[in-house]
Amino acid sequence: MSPPHRLTEEEQLEEYKAGSIRRVRLKNFLIYCDVEFFPGPRLNVVVGPNGTGKSTILCAICLGLGGQPPLLGRADDARQFIMHEKELAEIEIELAPHKPESPNAAHQKHIIRRIIDRNKGSERGRGAGASTYFINGSSVPLKKVQQLVHEEYQIAIDNLCTFLPQDRVGSFSGFNPQMLLQETEKSLSGSQ
């Protein structure tokens, strides 16, 4: 009996829809000292007892994709997500690329990295300026990350129908039928 066929990286990429998260790496982020996750191409479920960091992963995904802390309903300053007694936290997210337009073209991966520095940003600005962003290793402004995430991949992390953090469930359940319809339509159309 021959061993099972192992997929090449190109074959693995074909399994993922463009914009799917292929990898998440966290350093000094809340309870995670240094960890890397490799979600599969379809539905992923994170399970574990209370207090083991399930919601922390969701927070990291939101912040790593250019979201701001108020979206999470947990804190209003990104520096509050830095592990106790550490100066920097790092979030790195690799998104599955769009399919190449020609058969011989390479896939264009996007790796988004956010570094949060406890010593940057103003106190009155609630940590504004505490983060540095990178796409594929090049420093970019937050706006570039948000454009890539929203416009190129149609990921709407500010829409509670597509991204519902645990601490925002109460907000979502308080929507009236018109608000629910508006948010649902936005999530289906890919618009804001």
C-alpha cells in the first residue's frame, strides 16, 4: 500500500477561498507568549474550557485585519492587548490569495502584521499611534491594511453579521428588525 499523497503548497492554496485565513501568529498578545495557528480551508471551530484564549484568537484576528479595539467591545486601547510586563505585541495573519489570472502566474499571498507598542501613542488618543502595520514585510499605513482587507478581500470586520465578537453579542441582540436587515444586506452585498 502506498503512502497517502501529500498536497504541494500550490495544491493546498487551491483549497482556500481568497481571503481565508491560512495562518495566525501571536506574540505577547494577552495570554499567548508565542503561538501559531493554521486554520483549514473551510469551517474551523475553536473549543476549550473558559479562560483558555478562544476569544483572544478572535480579538487578534480582528485587530490583525485592521480593526480597532472598540469593535471588540472589550477595550478602547490596543495597548491593553499586550501581555502583562511586555513592551510589544505582534499579530501576523496570512490570507489565502486570489487565484492567478493565468495558469503560469504565481499566487500573490498577503501577510499582514500589526505590532502594538506599549510606549507609543498618546494617552488622550487612547493609544492611537501605538500600532505599526506591515503588508508582506513593507511598512504601510492602517488605511492600506483596511483597503486590502475590505476592498480586495471583501472582509467586513465591522459588520456584526459577518464578525460577532463575544463581547458584542449584547449589541447585536439589541438590533431592531430594520437594523438587522441593513446589516445583513451589507454583509451579503460586500458594501459598507
